[in-house]
Amino acid sequence: MTREYFFRFLKLNNIDCTYVRFNDSTSDDVFCICERNGMFDLFYRERGKEWDKQTFVVFKDAVDSLSRRLTLPNRT
């Protein structure tokens, strides 16, 4: 999945695109996918800290994981 397709996917699922950042690990209250040393880190950033970080070898896998995370029903 490319970035462009991913943002179309978010819009189709009524998910606010401002909650996602690529290669921007300074914004808070967002999901981030950052390329670091040829790998792709996926995490939620809040109050200057990275939470629930996962690392992927392939960009598509990181985006697919975030897509699933954003569309799963809340399990509270």
C-alpha cells in the first residue's frame, strides 16, 4: 500500500488523516511511521514519548498494520 492509497483508505473509512504522520516523530497525539536505518518504525506518540512501537522491514507491512489498528473496533 502506498501513502497515497493509505490516505484514500483513511478517508473512505472516515478516519481523520491528521492523526497520521510519516517521518515526523515530533508531533504529539498521532500515529507515526518513521524510516530509521532502512527499517520502518510504527508507534503512537503522546507527550513526547513513543508507545506500542513495532518495527517492520517493509513499508507496506507497517502501513497495513496501522490500517488494521485504526479500523479495528475499540475493545474496551
